[in-house]
Amino acid sequence: MKFGGTSVRTPEARMRAALRVISAVEQGYMPVVVVSAIGRKGEPYATDTLIGMLNEIDPSVKPDQRELDLLMACGEILSSVIFAHTLKALGHNSMSMRGGQAGIRTDGTYGNARILAVNPLGLFEALKRGYIPVVCGFQGVWTQGGLPGAELTTLGRGGSDTTASAVAAALGAEAVEIYTDVDGVKTADPDFVPGAPTLGKVTYDEVAELAYLGAKVVHPRAAEIAMRFDVPLWVKNTFTDHPGTEVVQREDFPGRRVTGVSHTGKLVYVQFDLGCIKAPHKLPFQAHVYEMLAKEGISLHMVDLSPGSIGFAIPREQFPGVEDLFDGLVIPISDGESSIYVLGRHDKPTVAAETQLRLLAPLGKAIDVPYVVTEGATMVSLVGHEYMQQPGVFESVLTTLHENKIPVMQVSDSDFSLSCLIPESELRKAVVTLHDRFVTQGTA
């Protein structure tokens, strides 16, 4: 049973959550609880608040990721101790456990670690002794070489959901129940579409697609783990008696349907003109660009590959780092004949790019590779099960947006979704429009 930040935000919320755990005990289950940090951004014990304490010291000094992991893990530790004590106050033995104490072992990637294994011996022992374990979400440990002790790592955003699914898989649990402040998986963001219905049942594929495309329901890794180990997954509301959404295997819920409309946050679209690059050099050039972005941990959306250009959207908060990376970047390529390429922003020339071109001139002609930046963008997506492969869906989505005067800058698709890059100012209108056309009116 995993409880998110809003479910443990106040004493009243924690009491509701605790009573749900006790209800499970009374039904004959042996619950294991996973908790997120208390509250959300701006509140005293939220993860973002803890990070802000470091930034207040000197915003120009970037915190070490290892130190950040130690700091961010404090929110879940605090939450687990308080929740365990709440259960004790209600007459039930409980024990708070850090991720490492619960047996969660990860790789050594600070800030975005992957779970390698879960050894639940400590959890089984606690259950055997009649305790309700309350596990810190979002964290695990890894051992560096043969050194004593273990390093604490965090699992990235949404990591508490991942913790819950991984622990459930290791325990062979009856189910994973993700508790939040909405009734389940909805067909659209209720802030945009207040009447958006709650889905009674979805597949792991659908919920993972919704999550990858921006819906804040269940983290994609959590859905993938539950699907891999065939653990039933539920999304429920801590504060209501709504039955919630059941997440199942694809074969358990076949059929053609539109699942919902999802959207991301603020994006920046970057496009390179490859017209100046020699034909044999185009593939190596693209490889260099994507390799550098991967090393910097940059998330890419709407990737467009064509003979004349490449383009991709990135989260706005990551754009300053990407702009610094690309500004005047030199890419030498030797494939039969050598060339030196220098990246420069076409719509906003910089001193760095111009200086590089001038300094490289004695070595032979340096080739200026321009890129254009479109800011103020976002992505809206239509998610469907066995629906996107139908002829005419692409045309219908674009026509619907065009008729409502919503510009589309780029499109991409997958087996389960069709996404459109649009101006951020049109996001609410686009979500409402697509939801009305494809969900409310049906998919015919």
C-alpha cells in the first residue's frame, strides 16, 4: 500500500491512510506500506523544499548529486517514522524502514538509480513478528566495490511508486495499491477537464504510456515492474470510497478504445538544418549530437529525423544546460575527407560560436551548422489501445486541432499514442478539444 505526499500531508490525511492499512489487517492481509515525503513543493518537509535549503546557501554552487540524495531521502525517512508512529498510536505494532533496510539494492546512479534486486528478508521477519513495515519510498542502496557500508541512492521522480511495485514483486504480494488524491486514472487532467471520468480498468501499457506522456498517475517504471511480475495494480483515492482503477495485463482487457488525453509540461523545440553537412557526415554528426545529450541526461520528446534536418523537444528546465552545450560546440568528422562543424543558434547568434569559427579558420574552412529554437511549446497526446493503427486517426486529430485554430509544430506517434507539439498558450484548449472529440463523443 503506497501513499503519496498528499496522503501523508496532514495528521487528518495520515489518519485516513492509517485506517485503510488497519482495514487491510482486519481483512486478513499482511500489509506493507510505502510512503512518499510529506506534502508537495513549498511545504516544510517536501523534497523540493529540502533541495531549496541548499540553493539558498549559494545558487551558483551546484550541489553534488551524492549529497543531494542524502538530503532528499530525509523527507521519506521522516514520513515513514511519523506514519509508523501513527499506526502504533492506533494500537498496531509498526516499524519504519529505510530502503536499504527493506532490501532494495540499486546501481550507482545518484539521483536516478535503477533497482537491481530486492532482498525482502527484513520485511518477512517484521511481518512474522507481527509488525506493519513502513518503507521509505524513492530510495535504495548500492555497494561500491568491496568497500564497507552502502551508499544511499534515490530512484528519481515517481520513485515511491517504483519502490512499491518492486517490493510487491519481491514479496509475491496479492496486489499493489497506489493511493493518491484522485479517484484513479482519469481520461484527462481534472484541472483541465473537471468532469473527466475515472477509468475502471486499463492495461499496464496504457497507464505507462499515459505516464510517459505526462500524466501524473503511476510512474512508468512502477507499471513496467508490476506488468513483468504480473502483480495486480490499483490506483485509489485515500480520501474517498471510490473503487479506483484496476491495471491489468493486455490480454485481460482487449478491445479498441481511446484511453485518454495526456500532456507534458513546458518544452523547448530545437531543430538543426543539415543542408550544410556533407552526405557521408550526416549520420556521424547526428550520432555525436545525441551521444552528448545522453551523457548530460537530457530527456528528449518529439524526435524528428529526416535527410535535411533533425529536431527534438526538451524540458524547459533543461534547456539552459543544452544551450551552453551547443553554443559554439566543435564537431570534427573524418570519413574519407575531414570537416570541422561548429554549432550556432541561427535566431540568436552568439559570441562563442563566432569566435570558434574565427579561431578555426586557419585549420581549413569551418562549417557553421545553424539550429533554431522554438520556446513556449508543449505536447498534447491522444492515448488509445488498438486505436492508433486505424486509417484516418492521424488526419482526424490534426483536423480537429486545425478547426479549433490550434497550431501544430510537430507530430510523433507510437503503437499507443499520437502526440502533437503545440504552443503552450493553447494547451488547455487542446486538451479540452481532443477530450471532447475523442473521449466524450466516442471514437467512431
